[in-house]
Amino acid sequence: MQFLLTLRDWMRPMLALTRKELTQLWRDRVLLLFLVYAFTVDIYLAGSGVTLQVSHARTVISNADHGVAARELTGRLVEPTFRVDAQAHTQAQALAELDRGGAMLALDIPPRFSADLAAGRQTTIGLWADTSNSVQGFMAASYITRVVSRFGIETGLSQALGQGAGVAAGSLPTVDNRIRAWYNPNQDDAWFMSLSQLLNIITVFAILLPAAAAVREKERGTVEQLLVSPLSPVQILLPKVLAMGGAILLAILLSLGFVLWPIFDVPCRGSLGLFFGLSALYVFSTAGLGLFIATVARNQAQVGMLTILLLAPMLFLSGAWTPPEAMPPWLAHAMVISPLHHFMDIAFGVMLKGQTAAALLRPIATLSVIGCLLFGFGLYRFRRQFG
Amino acid sequence: MNLQRITAYAYKEWREIARDRLFFSLAFVVPPLLMLLFGVGLSLDVEHIPFVVIDQDHSQYSRDYAARYSSGPYFNLLGQLDHPDRLDTLMASGTVRAALIIPAGFGARLAAGKPTEVQTLIDGTFPSRALTTKGYLDAINAQANLDGLAKLLAQRSGLTEDAARQRLTPVKLAVRYRYNEAVLSLWSIVPKLLMVILMISPPFLTSIGVVREKESGAIFNLYASNLSRGEYLLGKLAPYVAISFLNAWVLWLMALWVFGVPFRGSLAFFALASGVYVLCTTGIGLLVSIATRSQVAAMIVTAIVTVVPAVLYSGVLIPVPSLGPTGQLIAHALPAMYYTEIAVGCFLKGSGMADLWPQLLVLAGYAAALFTAGFLLMSKRPKV
């Protein structure tokens, strides 16, 4: 009983401070408007505007042959992977188009292509791929390679064995590799993009809001007022995290309810309660990072610069935009310290893979440890600065 | 416009920045540090994909076929599984990203000259990784089929296996990769990193500038002074532009010396374009600072309008033509895309003013528009 009373006395000023923070947030209309914008419109834009697959790769063909075989081959470059909307008369013209950035691929079919093919002579066609974007250029070129090699096999077989010699596709000992993508069978980019954008936005707010709320007091000098009040550092700092965390969780709900579910049909295969609980854990951990920044910085300009120093690598390298497999191993391992890295596993695990808390024990445990360490360190520094 | 007043104000702003030791050092430390991190880490070249084989056929055919996948650098064979039941947990935890299932009867069908199927399950959570994996799988399977068919043709027509293979590949494709001959991810990414970092750092530097004075009340000095709006904005912007321009040079040197990327274009043009681009990005920060009322709001708005679009809508990871209609609209509305074209053109394609003047023109227009918007939004007699 005595304990409960003490707890109540301990909680009461914190609740009052939390309310104060919320009122302050509520009155900053520009910020509030932007919070809503970021969690709805911005996520919608990312989900609807971005496709990672090679689509409509602009291809320019300079065809010096005009035979049937050449037409047959170029006819196989079809939408949605390729878009052949430019015909060049010479190879030089095609390359100029590539230089101009008007095309990503230039295919050059030599004169006598059809004749050589009919005579059974090997012939060479040229492909130039713009690889200033290496992945896309490489991928588009490999698509064409596949189209050409299939064309070659079919032509070669029908010539060598004659049309009637059992060339029909069903009677050759070939292996068909059926590839199935789990968790996102239609390879819907919107699922991935909208969800990862949501995680990015959460991160931005979860670091900046508490950090700024804490440093603001230092900058204005109101921290002196708080320090002479009968409040411990925990009671001063925790309300900021509670208020901002609550606002962020509400915004997540807004985002799921108005964008992710109705517009992009992102499934929630796991437990929604689990997702929210773990989002709260993530916001808390990341807020710890914000409080740490707040103890280092003296004014909000410093908060800004410190934030990008930590935020940009977190967003770029946690696996939202580049898979960990593509990073050098030491860096992939180093990203273990990024809370976002673990939250990505958690969020995608719960939403797309339908994982349970037991299956996600490792990322959850790591995230909790990181959160407690950051929070503890932030408190320690705050106490030392003002104790 | 009085030049003396502008320089006086710029000097005041400069001193304010330089005296904040931490802020001043961060202004120069952050861009190179991000360049190093992203240059090393931002890559999409997926290799060593963790992979398991579930061979239910146990024939020489199936063993040979499966071995094709693990022989290259693309897949990292973790082992054989007897049953697909454990696959669920392995895939969910990310221990395994791809699994090849060879059904019973695989070898028998091939030996009888009949077509057959195998199945590969891949982790589709990350679409670009799934796509690359798919590309590798298709290429390896195609090679296996070509080898099989060449053997068959050799038997039926009496050709040697090499001759048969030649008959099956009558069309040779000579692929040449342009601008980035070795298809080095680094070469393609580093010039774009200049764009990304100059899109992130300068707006953050600038975004606090005006709103800080609003919050602290120091802005009343301006209201009471004879400094005009234009002079104030120019003076405010000057030190941030100078710092960011200097950073652009540091990043350029890093691209050449640290990452070994060639620079083939005109340096004078690139310097000019970088100057105009930095004017645009600091301008974004300034505009945000004028439009917001609190420093928190300014920082958050800056983070969301710069950090994310710098990657998504600028052609770093996804080329602009592949974006959807809304994505393309945003890409065209931001300066990043134009500077990406300039940076890639100058570094890799050897272009200069002759090819890239339209992009430069757009950037210059953008800078002018930002400044005008800031000028109009700024008021020396605010309503509140």
C-alpha cells in the first residue's frame, strides 16, 4: 500500500509534465501538420512512386538487316520489361541516343544477320548498356542476354534437327526452374516501400522530437526551473519520451489505417498488438538515442547536425535501401548497433512473415538492450551535467 | 541592396557559426564522414546468398544440377535439407534466402528425354534482392539447359559437343557496358553520393538560421534595423553557401583519391554547377527556416523533405524513368535529379556545358525561385 502511494506520488508530476509536452506539441501547428503529412502523404508517395524492378527499360535498336529473323528477335523485346520506342538508322545514332540519356540499352543488328543465320554461320549482335546505374543496367542487359540465347537455341535446334524432328518444346529434356517468392508472392514493391518508409519516418520523429524537447529547455534556460523542482532527472526526461512516443504511436495507427492497409493492401500476418508493442519498444530505444544527443548538444543547431550524423547512416545502411548481403561483412556486422536494423527484422517479420514474439526473440532482446543502454547513458550524462 | 550591409550581416552570421565550436566542426566533419560510410556501404551488388538444397531425387542428374548453383560466387550453399518442413523457420529468420527443391523423378525424366521441373523458393521481402537472386537463378538454369541440349544434339546429329553448342548459339551477343565499364558499383554510386550528401548537410546547416532568431526573439533586431529583407536573406545564406561549397570540393577530392573514380568532364563546369546546386540546397533550408515557427519543426521538415527524397527520387538507387508517375513528378520538382545527371555526366561520361546546360539552367531557376519564395514569405512586420 505504502509502495503504491509512493508510486502515485512519483507518477503524478510526470503525468503533468507529459501533458505539458503534449500541449506544446499540439500548439505547434506547423509541426503537427507535418507529422500528419509525413505519416500519410509522404508514405503514400514512397509506396506508389517507386518500382525497383526493371520496367520500361528504354531500348533503341539500329537494325541494318531488315530480314525476318531480325524482326522476330526484336519482336521478343516486349513490355513491361522493355520499351522499344526508338529506331535508329545507324549504330552511331543509337549510341548518341544512349549518351543523351534517352535510352538505357542500344541493340545493333548487323547487315546480313538473317542471311548468316539461315546459312548456319555464327553472327554477332552488339548490345550497349548504360550502367551508370549499375544494378539496373546489368539487370536489363541480362534480360536481353536471356532473350537472345533462347532465340538462338530455338533457331539452332530447328535448323539442326529439322522442324519435324521433335523440336516442340514439350519433348526436350530441359529443366524449368519455377521460382516462387515467399512473403510477397507478387513482388509488390509498394508493400516493401511503404513499410520501410513508415519505419524511416518513425525513426526521424523518434530521434528528433525528444532530443529537441530536451535541448529546448537547456537553450531557453527553463531546465534550471526543472532542476530546482522536486523532480529527479528520470522524472524530467521520461515525460518527454512518453509524450512524443505516444504521439508517434498514434501517427503509426493513422498511417496503417489510412495508407498501408486501404491503399497498398499490406497484409498484417502476425499479431497487430505485438506490432504496436514492439513499435513502442523501438520508439523508446530510439528516443534514448535522442536523449543522448540532447546531453551532448547545447543548442538545437547542434542537435540538427548530430542527428544527421546518426540518422543518415541509420536510414541508409540498416537494410531498408541496401540489403545487408550487399555490404562488406564488417559494416553489416557493425550495423547491429543500429536499432532500426533490428526493428526492420521485427516489422517485416510480424507484418509480412507472420512471425511470433518467440521467433523474434533475438531482435527483440537486442533492441531492448540497446534501448536500455542508450537511455541509461543519457540519464547518466544528464545527471552529471546538472546534478 | 547595399553590399556593405550584406557583408556586415554575413560576417555577423559567420562569427556566430564559428564560435559554436561543436556546430562549426560538425559542419565540416559530417559530409566526409557520410561519404566514407555510404561509399563503403551503399551497394546493391548482392552475392553469397545463403542457400539450401532439398534433393528428393538423389540421382547423378540432380547432384550435377544442384552443384551448378553453389559453384559460383552468387550462392553460398549452407547444406542439404531432407525435408522442406524446417524451411519455414529458416527462411523466416533470414538464415536462408533461397532454397532449391529437386523433386523425385527429376533424373529419370531427363534421362528419358522429357522436360522436367524444379522449384526455387526465395525470400521476397526485399524486392531488389529477390530480383537479383532471380536473375542469378535464371542464368544458371539457362546454362544448364544449353549444356544438356548441346549433349543431346551431339548424340542425335553426330556433331562434336562443341560444334553442337555452336549450332545452338548462332547469335552471339557482344555486351558492352558504357560509362562504367567494369560495372563497378562504386563508380556508379560515388558521383551520386556527392548529390546525396550535398542534399542532406547544407539544408540542415541552414534550417535553424532564421527560426532560431524567431524563437529567441533576436529577430526583433532585424525588425528594428534598416537591413532590408533581401539583404538579410543574402547575408544569412552566404556563410552556409561558403561552407557547403568548400565541402563540395572536399567530397570531390575524396571521390578521386579515396574511391579512385575517374573524372572525365570539365572541372570548371562542374564547379559552377556544384555552386548553383549548393545554392539550391541551402535555399531549401532557408525556406524551411522562414516558413516554420519552431526549431523542432524546422529540423523535422528538413529531414523529411531532404534525406528521404535524396535517395528515393534522385536516381541513386532507382533510375528516374523507372519511377511511377507521382515519383517522377517529385523527382522533377527537386533539384537532386538534375545534379545527379550533371555529376554522373561530368565524372563518368566526360560531358560538360555543351551537353548539360539545360540541367544547369533548371538548377539556376530553382535557386532563384527558392530565394523569391523566401523573400515573399519573410516579413519585417509579422502579424503575430
